Amino acid sequence: MYKFFINSIKESRPLEIIYISKNGDISKRIIIVKKMSKSHLLAYCFSKNEYRTFYIDRILAALPYKKKYSPTA
């Protein structure tokens, strides 16, 4: 997964992630990662249309997003 995060930062490529919140809610998000630390990502979330923090240990899956997107971030 880390390879996808790095590529998203370097190339502004969107990722599709499956994320579980602290409340146990599971959601699918399309994001572009802007910064990464050991524990979390700062990313633009197209679902919420804003920058969000995602904890890496709560990301269940991550893949490059295959469909066309319009970069608004």
C-alpha cells in the first residue's frame, strides 16, 4: 500500500481506498495524498470535497483509481 501512497504524492494520482472510521463505519473514498507520516495521510477526499486526515492503520485497502477524474485539489 505504501507504494500507492508515494505514487499519489509524487504524481498527484488518485487512489480508491476502503476506510474504517473510529466508530466502525466503512466507506469507499477517492483521495489524492498530499503528505504522509508514519501514522497518517493528509489527502484531498473527493467524496467530502475537502482535505481530510486518514489514519494508515484504518485503511483496509488501497488501489490506483482507474476512472477519469478532474483534479480540483
